[in-house]
Amino acid sequence: MDKRLKGLKQSIAKRREKDTVRSYSVGRNDTCPCGSGKKFKKCCDQNKPKKSIEEYFEAIKKAEKEEAVLDLLKEAVNDYPLEHRFLLPLIVYSLQNNNYQESEKYLRHAWQLMGTDLDEAFISPLVNIILEKEEMEQAEDIVRQALEAKGANIPLLIALAEIYKKAQDFQKVNDIIARAMKIEAENLQLIIFRLETLMDLDDVVSALSLFAKYYEQLKDYKHMRVISFLSNFVEERFNIAKNKGLKLPQALNQAAEIFNVFQRLDNLKINDKKTKAKKLLSQIKDLPPKNSQMALDILARYLAAELYIDFADFADDLAVKQQKNPAFLRLLFVADYQQGKIKAAEQKIKTAFEIEKSKKNNQFKNWQIAADYLRFLVEHGQKDDLADFINQFDSLLSKTDNLLASLMMLIENKEARNHQKELLRSILKLIELGLIEQISKKDIYNNRLFISLAALDGDETIYEQGRELTTKSLKELIQEVEKSEIKTPALSYAKLRLLKYQSELKQARKKKLIDAVKNAKVESYFDTIAYYETILRFADPAPILTEIPHGKYLDDQYLDFYRLIAALKLKYYEIAKELFQRQLRRESKRNKVMNFLVRLLRYFEQETLISHLKTMEVDQVVINYLKKLAQKRV
């Protein structure tokens, strides 16, 4: 008998023998604990068990396979929903095996059945699962009931703090941590929670200091995400593998000291920044090993403070250990570039790229070097050098990566649109000269069209209409694409978007343009986007829900968003509600709810969208947020 099966059987046997005192009942008019939402009398109270409780226990005892035990437990829970001795082992098993869907089902069942009799070991994961679904009030209600019944203890206080952390009420989180510390200040569960909270707040200095203080107690908890992250971060940053004399506790303390200086540097006033930055950096520059990434982090801070002489001096100190490190050469490139030493800068970034590219097993990791080199070549390089870079970069990508899309992502920065436009123009010239063969003109024009259309989206989101400069630029690009005789559905879509801004594009042309998109050959991501945008904005969106055309070019998240728009336009609210809630949960985790709502406003007037949300019974908080967001539009 394997260990998992043995452990599962022992857990069930223990509850059978020792947990017989407790029993539970549910009123016939109460909600059934199985989660159906029906009254108990119309649901599980009508069950006709296949076996008696003791027969189930005996069958489980004789079962020889794990799957058979689980099937018997599930069958027993269905037959005897008020019998906690079958329910609790299922919860333990589903949690241990990370089956959160089943965990949620059985945990909710257990809470409704047992209430505050449910052990804290089960209440905490139940609360976390409920929080994942944004059900904040229910989670808080469960914890407060448990605290009232059981009294204050570390697991329940941490569960309460998790709720307020989710709500980003960090003052209450701190108050609860202080309350928990009065019970047991050095409780490891509490310390780990404090570490997680500090990292969530980006308070790296305090997190490193706390970890260093309790390192001996925490060093064996690497299975915990925060412990693993901080350990790996410091080990890699200080290159501990090659500096055997430096131990992790010492490195943790040094890291806390260094990041404390970094924090102070970020808060310096401009008028005395250089003087104070020089003094602060001098205090920490000799702390980390010279062959470490942390030493380069300090070097980068000299550069950020524009202390070029001190930068050069410290770079000389590091050169013996770092001269073949591409990351070191990149910093030298940035320093030369910022000082207008273009030739010297070019040599350094080219060397950095060559070293990084020549690493064994194609382990090209420092994409920042490739990005810097590409931007440099677009701004200052020769066409042959740019073509050579693109061909070399192509060899670094996997077979599934799109070369042009990867180049566009690589060159993206705060001034992305201008850099991207210039890159596209440069590549077009290379194609015409026969220096690049992997990229088609159609892909170039698709990208250019969608950059212009993104600008139009921005205008319409902020100003509710396209500005003259934006529409003029798009019109000129359309003419350029037509002159090139490139056939792409993005061209017809762009013309449709201009229909309400350009008088010469008559309404009568609308059907012809829509048909052109429908009949166009779809062979890329941008072709697909053009198709979906055209159908959603100008035609019947039903096929997007029923057929999901050309789905192979879009990921599930993109398809879900387009299906949501289609469902709302068709007023298929049952489908729309499921799609909306799923995306809202996902975007909440990423702190991207505002972006999600802004995207929706590109397809609906504010009042129309609010009406849809009310029909779907979306939380009023989201609706109020949307109203405030719309008020900010100029």
C-alpha cells in the first residue's frame, strides 16, 4: 500500500473512531449544505443512501486503490451530507493535492454544516478561496464568527489580516499583526505572514531585515514562496555560489543595508542629489563581492545620479571581475551614450550582445542588451548592421516566436510608438533592399496601421472623437498602403474607422468594406484582430459567440474579451455575466481593473455599458468605479 493511500485511510479511521461525539443537523427549510442553493427538504433530505454509514467505513477500509477510496468518500458525502467524518478527509485530500475547485465545494459544505466547530486549519484555506472570488464580506463574516467562538489566535488573526490585505487596507493589517504579536511575537506563521505583507508593500528593506533576524528559524521553510524568493534573490544577487566565504545571513544583512541606501537615494531632493548620492554610495560600494550583480546594481546607481567620474572609478575597480560580463558592458555603454560618446558606446553594446549571444545552449537571457542594441541601431546604425542584428536575433527565437512581434516588443519603451514606427520604416527599407527575407511587407503595414488605430482608440477614449492630427495621419497611411498594393483586412478596417471622420468615405461603402474583411485571407494575429474588431463594431457579432473564427491566432484571454463584447451587444446576459466575472477576477489580481473598463468603453457609450452591468447584477462598486472613470474623460 503506497504512502498516500495509507495516510488517507488512517485519517478516515481516526475520524471514525475518535470523532463520533459531534453530530450535526440542518433544518428542513434551511439551505442544503451540499451547495445546490435549494432548501434541504427539497434536496439532500430526499437522498436514499446506497449503504449505511458503517458499511461505507468498512468498504473504505477494504479498498485497495486510492481512487476507490475517494469515490467511496464522495458517494458517502452525497448520501450523508450531515456526516462530517466523510467530508473532512475529502477536504484534507483536495487541499494537499491542490485541487481548489473540490476544496472550495467541500469547505463551503463543511462551514455551512459545522460553522465555528470547523477547525482553524480549514477556516484559513476556506477564507483564501473565498477571497480569490472577491467575496470579501462573506470571508470577513466567517473569520469574525470564528474569532467570537474560539477567541483570538494566530491562524484566525492572519486570516482576518489577509482579508484587509486583499482590500489594501494596510493600516488594519498592521493593527491585526500588532494584536497577533501580543499573543506570540515569535510565531513562525506570523513572521512568514509579515514577510509576505512587507513584500506586497515593496518594503524590501524591512523584509530583508526581518528575514535576517529570524534566519535560523526560517531557513528550512524554503517551500514557502516568500522564503524561497528572498533566499534565491540574495544568493543570486551576491553570487554566493562563487563566493564561498560569504554566508546567506551575512548577505541578508548587507542586502538590507544596501537597499536602505537605494531607498534613501530615491527620496533625495534634486538640488543636492549628487553630493548626497556620492556620500551614500561610498558607504555601500565595498559591501558586496566585486563579481556580483549587487555590485553592478550599485554601479548603476552611480550612473543614475550622473556621477560619471565616480562611475568610471568604481567600474575600474570591478573591471577585473566583470570585464566579460555583458551586463557590466551594458552599463558602460549607457554611460558613454549619455555623455555623447556614440562610437565608444556602439562598441560596448555590440560586444555585450556578442558575448550574450555566444553563451552555450542558446541561453540568451539579458534581453535588455538586445533592446538597447536595437534602439541604438535604429537611431544611429547603418542599414547593414541593423539587418545583421535582425538575422542574428531571429536565430535566438524559438520556432513558435514571431520575429516582427518580438522586435516590436524588444524596442518598446516609454517612447514606444516613435521607436516602433521608426523600426518599421527601417525594416521596410531593408526588405526593399533584399537584406531581410523573414518579414513580409504586409506584416509591416499591419503593424503600422494598428499603431495608428491605437492612437485613434486613445483619442476616442479620452476625447470621445478622433483628433484631426490622428485622423490625418491614419488617412495618409491608408493611402500609402493602397499605393503599395498590399492586400490586408486591416486596411478595410482602418477605412471603416475613418468613416465617421472622413466625408469622402461615404456610408454606402460600409457594406463593401465589411465584406472585404469577411472575405479576406486571415493568416496572422493582426488579420484576426482586424476581423474581430470589424465584426464587433460594424456587423452582426453572433459568429464570434457561435463559431469563434480564426481562434488559433488569439489566446484565450483575448478571445474571452471579444466574446464578452459580442454577448453584451447581443444582450446574451447569461453568457456575458460569466465572461465578465471571470475577466474581472483575473484583472483584479493584476491590478488592471481600470484598463479592463477603459477597453469596454471603446465599444459602448458609458450609459449603455452601465445599463448592461446593472442587468448582469454586477457589484455596485464596479459600476461606481466606471462612473468615476468616465467623469475623468475630457
